[in-house]
Amino acid sequence: MSRKARAVLCRELNKPVVVEQVSVDPPKRGEVMVRMGACGVCHSDLSAINGTIALPLPLVLGHEAAGVVEEVGEGVNDLAKGDHVVFSFIYMCGKCRFCAAGRPVLCLEQGKALTTPLEGTPRVRDAAGKPLNIFSGCGTMAEYATVSAENLIKIDPKIPMECAALVGCAVTTGVGAVFNTAKVEPGSTVVVFGCGGVGLSAIQGARIAGAERVIAIDTLEPKLAMAKKFGATDVILFKEDPVKELKKLTGGGPDYAFECVGSGELAGVAYRAIRRGGTAVVVGVARSTENTALRTMTLVFEEKTLTGSYFGSCVPRVDFPRMLGLYLGGQLKLDELITRRYSIAEAPQAFADLESGKNARGVIVF
Ligand SMILES: NC(=O)c1ccc[n+]([C@@H]2O[C@H](COP(=O)([O-])OP(=O)(O)OC[C@H]3O[C@@H](n4cnc5c(N)ncnc54)[C@H](O)[C@@H]3O)[C@@H](O)[C@H]2O)c1
Ligand SMILES: [Zn+2]
Ligand SMILES: [Zn+2]
């Protein structure tokens, strides 16, 4: 049965989001309809609105979410009505050489399930019956969403929806960049640029990994106070190029740098900041027109590494339970990441607050 639902849409670039009544189709073969519990407001959603990430419009926003299975399509055997699930915004075919090698973020089939379920036709329509795209195979800023079963990970129902939702992007991205991409070692020195949901998660990850020093950098003072709560040992208010200060503070530069803002220039700053043999990880998504410059020679004589991290280089079926285990064990703070809860009608305000940097994370609660 198709369902009426309210959904948050981007209809026009650089215009406020709109909340509309839509109709969500029942699941086809290999698909599942989910009743949404909570959906985080991620900078990548904002990037779809301002054109940094080019996705076709009109678009149902949202990818960082958790909910309850409402209906399963034919051939879905591992999920049932009532199961609690977290969305994964990467589609994993399970068969290509990257999936087979345990690197599903690089799955070759990803582009096929980017704005619809894998089958390729839309499941959401507006009031006039026009088809709508969904953000990264999810479209979870809506009361209901029908997606490929491969985009869903079953979780322990005792975990609050709004905490579980954060594992669907910010937390796995930030902590995963530290654990999986960089493999930060105990006793090391880490710098994190940008203290939003992703950067604060990287800071927590570094603390859990046993980093001795975690330096947080942001342009907003209140973000630095938040960073301290999540384990930053030092903070720097970004005004001018902080490389000199970082070198001085750490006696030669940090072992690892994480760029969690989305700027080509900052990626270069992160690379310059790290010591010999260090690793700089680009997590933020910059506009496709941006570039990063680095002194080529330093790659050789200083054996520095500049790399990227997509969704924390995670394997959702391994890393989601791992993150939630750290949460249940009291090591990973999720409740504290949520600065403000919004109703779906308040979505325009939630995006305005994200843009002005008010929140660690804002979450729409259904
Ligand atoms: N790699 C991935 O898979 C992945 C996943 C999710 C999000 N992202 C990207 O990560 C980035 C961060 O996402 P978020 O949701 O945490 O965003 P956010 O807007 O919540 O946080 C960004 C923070 O960066 C700060 N900032 C801005 N300019 C800065 C500067 N020059 N120096 C230091 N700090 C600065 C802002 O004040 C803000 O606190 C975005 O680009 C987003 O698209 C990437
Ligand atoms: Zn694959
Ligand atoms: Zn995200």
C-alpha cells in the first residue's frame, strides 16, 4: 500500500527547503519501506541545496536516519516488519571486486542506486504525481521511505532512534576516518579542522583510539567549547593559516590531520601541517571546482600521505554495530552530539541553524 507522508524537499538551488505532502510507493522486490524515527541534518544535505554536491532536483533530502521496518518486498529475508534499522547511504552490490574485498564504499554499482532504489524507478511522488529523487539512495527526511534492502542495517531496538540515526553518517564518517582510514595509533597527535557533527566524531574517535593530543580547530568559538567536551586537549580559533602554530604546539606537526570542513585550501593546510611521515585525511566534501596544491617534493623526502575518506571507509554491517557497541559501553557520546531536536515542519529552521553553525548536530524527530 502506498503511504501519504510529509517530506523535506529541495526544489530549487539556493532556496529554503520546503515541506510537502508526498506519496511513497510500497516496496518492490529487494526493497523495504521504513517508517522514520529520526533523521540528522548533515552538511552534505546542505551541499545538495547549494550545489556543492550536484544531485538532480526535485530531491527528497536526508540520509542520516533510523526507523522501523513497515513493509518488506519480495525476496527480502533478513528484515521483518518491526525491525529497527539504520540507513546506510552507500549502496553495496556485494559482488563487485571492491565489495568482495571488504571496501563497499568503493562499490562499482553505487551510481546506479544514487537517486532511486537500485531497480532504477522512483518510489516517491509529489501531490501532482510527479516523481521525486532521493538523496543518496535514502531520502530519509520523510515520514516514510522505500529503499533497497542493501541500504539498511538492523540494530538493537533499545538504542534511541535519534542516537542510532547519527551512526548513519556523521559518527561513522568521523570515527571511521580515524579508525579505518588513518588507523590512528595510541599516543599520537591529531588535529581536526571543523567541529560539526563529523569533526566532533573524529575528535571522539581520536580520543577512543588513545591519541595523546587532540587539537580542534574551528572558526566559531562555541564549537571549540563543544570540541573540549568530546575530548579535544587543545583548541585553536581559526583566523589565519594555523600551520606555524600547529608546528610549534606539537614540536614539528601532528601525526594525523583530518579536514572535516569541505575546502580545497584547507586540505592543503592539513597536509602542510602534518609532520614527516604523517597522514592528512580529507573528509569534508569541497565543491567540484576546488583544488588542493601541495609541494610535490615533500611527498618524497618527508614521506607524507594525503588521502581521502568516504563514509569512514566503513563496512556498515561491521562498523554500525561497532559504533553502537561503543555507545552502549559509554565510550562514544551520541546523546551529547544532539544540540537540538526539530519537528519535520521546522526543517527550514534546522538548515538555517546548520548553516550558521549553531549545532553540534540537529536532528529531525518524527
Ligand atoms: N567523507 C564523507 O563520507 C562525508 C560524510 C558526511 C559529511 N561529509 C562532509 O564533511 C563536512 C562536514 O560535515 P558536517 O555535517 O560536520 O558539517 P558542519 O557544518 O556541521 O560542520 C562544519 C564545521 O566547520 C567549521 N568551519 C568552517 N570553516 C572553517 C575553517 N576555515 N576552519 C575550521 N573550521 C571551519 C564550521 O564552523 C563548522 O563547525 C562537509 O563537507 C560534509 O559534506 C563527508
Ligand atoms: Zn559492489
Ligand atoms: Zn551526511
